[in-house]
Amino acid sequence: MKDFEFMLAPMEGITNPVFRELYYNKGADSTFTEMARTSALARDNKSTLEKINIPKPIPTYIQIVGANEKHLETFLEKFTPQE
């Protein structure tokens, strides 16, 4: 067992799927998406949905931020996790 896990932290405007894949291939055990606002996700905002896109099977944590429970509920009703 490892003493620690090597993770790629989120960076605004940088941590896209290609960047996450590069770091995963270089040894990162897991990666994170950029923060995605629930209000934008509820409206199906294209650029926000791209932030949480995980096109390849790379261990990735989706980060969602927001205080409006209805926005989160609206998004989660439509959301299907990628396999």
C-alpha cells in the first residue's frame, strides 16, 4: 500500500480532460474537475458541462459548488454518470 495518493488538484481554466489524462498517465492516482456551479449545470450551460466531462476511464472527482438546492436537484434529475 502506498503512503500517500498522488492527486491532480483542480485549476481554473487548466484541468480539462486532456490535462487530467496527461497527469493520470504520469502517475496521478486521481484527478478533479474544475468547480462547476449548480446554477449553470441546471441551465445546461455548455462550458460548465464541459468542465465535468470525463471522456475516458480516469479516476476523476466532479466538484460542484452552489447554495441553491433546487438548482442541484434540477441538474441531478438529468445527470447520468459516465461509466
